Amino acid sequence: MTGLNTILIVLGLFLAGGVYSFAKQKQPTGVIVLLGICSALCLLAGILRIQGLWE
């Protein structure tokens, strides 16, 4: 696993925690959706890089 993979996965998990926190605080839905999309993209990119499907 390279440094970029680790950063992407950690960032994705951090953003996922933000989604949970913002939803719990009843923040605007647009912010929650945006954080959720960013989280999913970071996690997906990290996983694809680990699998060697995206370089």
C-alpha cells in the first residue's frame, strides 16, 4: 500500500465521520450529501488503487 492509498482511505473515513456528525447535528442536507459523495469517492479511489485498477 502506498502513501496515496493510505491518505485517500483515511480522508474517506474522516469525511464519513463528518457525514455522521453533520447528520446528527441536523445540518443542511446539501452539506451532508456533498460530504457523503466526497467520502465515497475517496474510499473508492483508495480501494481501486490498492487493487491496481487505477494508477
